[in-house]
Amino acid sequence: MERNQGEVFMSRPIVAIVGRPNVGKSTLFN
């Protein structure tokens, strides 16, 4: 269950980063 909670929390920051320029997106995908 701990892992699930971590994913939910990480999902928020990830969405914010994805909204940024492609530069940030490329780093995450890499």
C-alpha cells in the first residue's frame, strides 16, 4: 500500500512537470 501512496503523490508533481516545456518532459521520459 505504501508504494501506491507514493505513486499518487508523485503523480501530481509529474503532471506539473509534463505541462512545462518539452525540455522537462524529455528529461522525465529519459
